[in-house]
Amino acid sequence: YGQQGGYPPPPPPQQAYPQNGEYYGNSYNQAPPPQQSYEPSNTQYPPPPPQDYGNNGGDFKGAKHYNREPKFRDLWAALLFLAQFALFVVIAALFIKSLPSTAFKNSGKTHNTKDFFSLPTMIMWLCVLLVSIVFSIVYLGLMQMFAGKMLVISFWFAVVSMIGTGIYYLAAKIWFAGGIMLIFGIFYALMWFSWRHRIPFSKLVLEVVCHITRRFPSTIAISVGFLLIQALYSAFWSLAFAGSFKHMQQYQSCSTHTDRNGRQYQSCSNVRQILAWVFMVFSFYWTSSVILNVLHTTICGTFATFYFFEGSPQGYPTKNPTLSSLKRAMTNSFGSICFGSLVVAIIQTVRAVVRAIRSQGDDNVVLQLLACCADCILGCIEAIVEFFNKYAYVEIAMYGKAFVPAAKDTWTLIKDRGVDALINDCLIGNVLQMGAFLCAAVVALVAWLYITITKPEYNTTGSYTAPIIIAAFVLAMSMFMVLLKSIDSGAATTFVCLAEDPDAMARNNPQLFAMVREAYPQVVRGVHAVERF
């Protein structure tokens, strides 16, 4: 692992990649290509000599800068996360016991349709799950076959969505939100004239990422596994949160007051319930973030393994790169993942509290204005932190760094090497957002057809139809984004690896490297500028 301070430059091109090094692999015994010190330079350097990817690992001098013994990074964050999760489980068990005993009385009975937890309803949610998975896999294949067309379609789909939302808000007399959405929609449409020349690069990146995903189908399989883990946790948390209302009533205190007109009214407060809810929300945000970031880090490790070792004579350092990456994410790097997730969870919890204050202060215009401004500011901070975390986890997956050094080095790397231009040029996010919306729409239609055909007794009045459709829509959209996390994580890893070692891309993806070198020469300039060996 890299030591504190600057990191060593990558090995000179004439040196061989290690075969029996120290980092990659199941026993952490092979070193990845070492990270360089990010010192921008305007000096022009001659082209590198031909590379020799031989089997001699002894010349890999950069390996001495890495710790050859496995280390747990940010161990305190991992222990703190486990402690809060244990506390949540204890509290959740108490809350769930407070639920009415009739809640699950008829659960699982085939012919019972009076209760929401009946077997027919569970079958409906199983159909929602299967349709989401099938749609996601089909969409992945379409992205690789029609990458260019989908980039164009998704761009204008985003424009139409924003303008359509703005018109809807204006029709509902929500003037401010409608005006903002219309302005953003028109502005985004005008950006087409400056963004259309970036379509070829984004098309190539999307094709490469989809190719690697198909090369390692285990990334999809592990995404399904983490999706099930997230679904089970969300269901458990929802039951606990529902039971908290009943359990915490015993701590409610009420007092009688008299207003200026002599009328009496009762005021109740429950500080313990509020604290319990804040903890529950915080725990949900932190745990959910950890689950998704473990998946993200695992996929990043897989893509980094492909990037650095595909095409080398010695081949991959492990038989199953995805499984090895998962092992590292769940052990040595787990503390760093918990640390980064903690920062986001704190911001999200504060935003939830601010939103609760907004909902309770309808008559106080000043309070509403302050809460709205605070929510906006916190939203911007959250987006910035999540952006840097996304790329910091790539460094963690590649080098096993602690979170703070990884975040600092990622920022320096992006700014000094011009990768921020590549990130801005990549329009892959539009394709994923369009796919998520289409998947959600299809699944919501399936849920509506199922509940309309089966006509369960608990929905004789139709009161459950809208909530079920909305829940299916949100669930399917979330599932799609998790299942295709490999695309988003793969693109992020490609950008970081490009800044770390462009020569590896020149070896593995010469077409993409040629386009990058022609359009963004600052990315590959200075690769051999710093020679500290």
C-alpha cells in the first residue's frame, strides 16, 4: 500500500509487470501498478520506448513503496459501523415485537387475498423483481449494440423529460418549480450544439465498458446479490420503523394548556421517539450507502484488474477477479468504505431533519424559507461529496488506501491530469437514467396488470392501486441502477486508470487511447515526467 505523502510514479515502460508480486489476488500478494506523484508539467517528452511485459517481477522497483503486509484501513470506521448496526438490530427487534400480531396472521396463505402480506401479493412483487432483472440485462445488450444511437436518444429524452415536468408543474400552478424546469430543459437542449461532437468518445467508452461487463458476467451476478441484500435490509428496516410508532407511545408526555380565549387544548411531545427516528434514519442511510459502496468498490477492482493485466503474458493474477475484489472490499478496505459512507449519511440525515422541519412549519414563512435554503445547500454539498467518493473508492479498490488519502489523491489526479474533461464529456449517465425510467415504467405496468387481473380482496375499493404502482416504479428504478452499477463503476474506473497509467490503455484498448490522445493530449502528457526511481 502507498505510504503517507506522495506516491511513487508508475514503472518505466521498459520494465516488466510483476507476476508474483504483492497486492492483487486472494492473498494480497501481488502489487498493482504503483501510483504516480501528480505533478503537472508542460515539458514535452519523447515517446516512451517499447514496453516489455515480461515475467520478471524483480525489476518492479515501485513495489517497494507498497506495504507487503495486509493492513486494515480506517479500522475505527468499520468498528463504529458494526456497533451502530448491532444497536439498530436490537432496537428493531423491540419495535417489530410491538407490531399487531394480526399483521402476519394470514401471510403466505395461497387463497387468502384479504391481507396485503398474502401469497398472491408476494408473487406480484416476485414478478416485479424478475421483470426488472430481465429488462436490465436486455438493456445492457442494447447499450453495447447501439451505443451511439442510445446516447443521442437519451440526451433528447432528458430534454423532453425536463420540459414535460416543467409544463406539468405550471399546469398544477407550481410556478417556481415549473419555471426552473423549463429553463433547465431549454438550456440543456441548447447544449446539444456543443456536446454533439463528444458523442463518438462517449460511444467508445460505453462500448468498452459494456464489453468488459460481458467479459465478467460475475459483476452482474454480484449486483443481483447485493440488490437482494439491500431489499431484505430495506424490508426489515421498514417493519422496524412501522413498529416504532406503537412502541414509543409509552414515552409520550402530554400537558393541557389554555389559550387566550379560555379554551383548553392538549400538547404532546415525545423526545425519545424523535431521537429514535433520527437514529433509524441515520442508520438506514449509512447502512444502505455501505452496501452500495461495497458493490461499487468490488466492481472497480474487477475493472482495474482487467485494465492493468489484460493482454499481459502472465495473465490475470487471480482466477476470479470479482471474488478477489469483493474479499478486499469486505476486509482490508471495509473501514475506508464505512468512513466515506458515514460522511454522506450525516449529510443525508441532516437534510431529512430539515425537510421534517419544513413539513411542520407551514405557517411560518421565515422558517420555510430558511429550511428551503438549508436543504438546497445541503443537497449541493451531498452531490459534491458523493462525486468525490465515487472516484475515491476507485483508488481504494486499486491500492487499498485509507479514505482521506484516496480522496485527496483522486482530486489531485483529476485536476492535474485533465480527467475532469473526460468525465464532463461522458454522457453515459443519460443512457442509464433513461433505462431506469423505462424499466420503472414497464414494471409499474406489470404491477398494474397483475393487481387488475387478480383483483385481491384488500383492494376492492382500489385504494391500494396507486401506492402499489408507485412502489413498483420506485423499486424497479432502484433495482435497475443497482444491477447496472457495473456500467457507472466501470466508466469511473476507466477514467482513473487512464490517469494512472495511459500506457496500459494503449496496450489493451488502442482505439480508445488513440481517440483520447488526439482529443485530450493533456491526459497522456507528462506520464514519464517524474522519474524518481
